[in-house]
Amino acid sequence: MEEDLISQFGAPDAPYCNPETAKIAIIPAPLEYSVCYMEGTRMGPQAILNASSQMELYDEELDCCPIEAGVYTYPVLDYNGMDHATALKTTGDAVRHALAQGQIPLTLGGEHSLSAPVIEAVHAQYPDLTVVHIDAHGDLRDEYEGTPLSHASIERRVVDMGIPLLEIGIRSFSPEEAAFMKTQPDVAIVWAYQLAKGLAHIPWERLSKHTYVTIDLDAFDPGEMPAVGTPEPGGLSWYQVLDLFQEINKRSCIVGMDVVELCPMDGQTRADFLAAKLVYKMIGYRLFSK
Ligand SMILES: [Mn+2]
């Protein structure tokens, strides 16, 4: 029996996923070009959509159904026959389209390299943008495996765009990145060990008026989120990530988001469900929390 493919995040009633009135644009981006350790992140967006149909749509913390604000899911992007650079451009174009409709884009990955064209599109509209990057990895290499488009270089591309960067949850960093970071006053890093030991001082004063939040699911501890391409021990917990997101949302206006690197695994539907619920919590906090 074939599994039903869910096309609208949360599978809501029609009025709540009307593209004319939606406040949030979900953009499923099944990009997979440079993933190195484990394959399958191209299956991530559809797995999140399918899992989202199993969620309750009432949020007990916010005492409302965030989906009723309008969440429209665009058709899953089709990268068939495209090279990596063309696929990235297509992803940026989709986000530009959503921004032009007045929607807040929330892209589902797919590999992390998709964030570069997406952030570029959001930055064009909000020139004062700060990027908050929640991840196990710094992703600050100038290039990786011969390409500057790699998922391992995504935040280096953000630095190249002149955008201030705050990285949180990092616990896998190369010597090259460490040397680079020390030359970059606009890059701040909060390490996972500092969070775990209660030593973290998060420099929230670095946030500007508008913020883009990118969440690589490997930021979570692999015990909670096993289905990622490059798991790292010592990660963040569910409530830690939600608290961070809420804190960003309190201090700045979040104008774009992504959740990337889900790599669905047989027998680990909890991981798909965590990703779907994370997306829904982000939508709820963004639209309804103070
Ligand atoms: Mn990562």
C-alpha cells in the first residue's frame, strides 16, 4: 500500500491553507547534492509534511490553533535534472516569490546548502538582517570537498554576504574554522558545552531588528533526533531549542526560517514527528507569543 503524500503542512481545512491569506509560506526543498555521511535528506521535506498530519493543531502553551493564522505549503520543489547551483537558485526564487506575497518563508530541507540562497533573498528585503544558526557544526569552511556550495560552508557564505552571525549549539568545528572565526568580529559562537554546563552567555545584543533563524536538526542531541546525516553527541534538548527560539522571537522580528537536514530513517518516525512539531512550534511562537 502506498503512503498518502500530505501536500499541506498540518493537513488543515481549506481556509487555513489558502495562499491568498496565509501568513506563513512553507517551502519544501528536497535538496541533496553535497551530503557526505548518510544519504536521504531529499526525503526530509515530505517526511515532515506526512508527520505533520498526525499533530494536534491546538497549542496548549499559546492557547490557540496557530494554523488558523494561515499556513500555505508550496508544491515540493522539483530539482530534477538540475545541477546544484541551479537548484539553489530555484530555491531562492521560491522564497522571493513568497516574500513578494507578504508571507514569512519557512523552508524545509533538504541539505543545509539551501539556506544560502534563501538568506540572500530575505537579506535583499531586510538589509539589517542577523542570522541565528542553531547547529552542531559551524559550517564556516570556505569550501568542502571542492565546492563552496557545500552544506559545510553555508555560514561562510552568510559571512561573505556581510551578514552578522550568531551560532548556537556548536560542537564540531575544524581548525580552519577556528582560525577564521577569530578574525571575524561579526561572528559569535555559543558552544554546546557552555549551554550544557550552564556557562553560556548568549550575546543577544548582537541581534538586529530583523532575524533569520536556521535550525539544522543535528543541533538536537542524537538521542532525541537520530535521523540526521551527521549526528554529534552532546546536543540540545527539545525545550532548550524552543527556549532559544522564543528568546530570539522576543528580542527581534523573525522574517525567515528554515529547518534542515532531516534524513528519514526506517523505524524512526519519532524523528520526522519532532521535526514537524518543531516547525509548528516555531510558527506558533512567531505569530502568537509575546
Ligand atoms: Mn549540522
